[in-house]
Amino acid sequence: MPRPRNQAERRAQLIDAAARAVISTGATALKLRDVAAEAQVTPASVLYYYSDLQELFSAVFEHAAATYFGTRKEAITAAEGPVEQLRACIHSGVPWPGAGERSTRLLFELFPVALRNEAVGRAHQVFVDQQTDLYHQVLAHGEDDGHFTLTAAPRALGRSFVALEDGYAMDLLIGTATAAEIETRLLAHARTVTGNPAFVRPPATHRTR
């Protein structure tokens, strides 16, 4: 690892190295020395910036969640109208091959940490709430504009989308579903809860990330 100009840069480098190590080894089996080896520094150097591996896990999760959420928000903002915004929200939550699948795998590898690490647990709840809010806003907008006839309150439906995304993402990570199949399932859910027949299959421009 090149010598950084400042502490913020060093921390960012350690977060990136730890993320790679988590994906390759898994958070539950990862040791401090594994992160140090990935970052090409000594374990003592890692501990200079993070008090222990748990603190580093928290930083990795927060960074990964913020990046993931930012990408989703940008996709929704770029779409016009509630139908296309909901399509964008669904599409951006699917773990497509490449960066999408890697970021999803990283977050899922860190989910068990949230059970025993309070900081990661709090960050996880914020992450879920942020994604629920995205769906909530789009669904409420569609209902107000007359595009959607919702089967339940917008926020409750938003949380259901996030829960489905998590379950379907696990299907992909263990190899029992493809990204395209997941998107099709989520669009079917959108059709059911919005009453809008537009959510049948993704347009050609939405089939790959």
C-alpha cells in the first residue's frame, strides 16, 4: 500500500482492503492479520487507525451502505415520473453481475456482524430505513398523482420491497436465482401492490446495469 498523505486517505485504504478481505474470506472467519496482509501493512499499522477489527467492520459497513444507497438515489432521481422511478428503484436494488453483486455480497457478509456489534447494528438499521424511505417516497408520489392504487400504506409497502430484495439477493448469492429473475419477481410485486399493469417486464435499456 503506498504511503498516504493523511489519515483520512490511510483509513480509506484500510476500508478498501478490509472490504476485499471480507468478500474473499468472510467476516466471521476474518482475522486482523488477513486485513493487514491485504493492505500490505503490519497488524500494528491497522490498529493505529482502528482500535480493533470490529471498529473496522463498522467503518466498512457504513462506507459500503452509503455507496450503495447513493447509487440507488441517483438512479431514482434520474428517472421521470413515478412509474419509471419505481422501476429504477427496483433495478438499482438488484445485484447485477459486477459492482452490484460485489457490493451486495460485501453487505451480506457483514450482516452477521450486526448481531453482536452495536455500531454495525445501528448502521444496518439506518441503511434499511434509508432504502425503505426511497420506496416510500416513490410509492406515495405515484399514489398522489393517480398512477398507483396502493394495497397498503406507502411505508409498509416500501419495507416489504426491501425485505423481498434481501431474500431474493440471498437466492442469487447462493446460486438459485439470477439477477434478471429477481427483477422480474420484484416487478410482479410492484404490479400487485400498485395496481399498475406497466410493471410487466423491464424495458430493454433496464436489463443490464
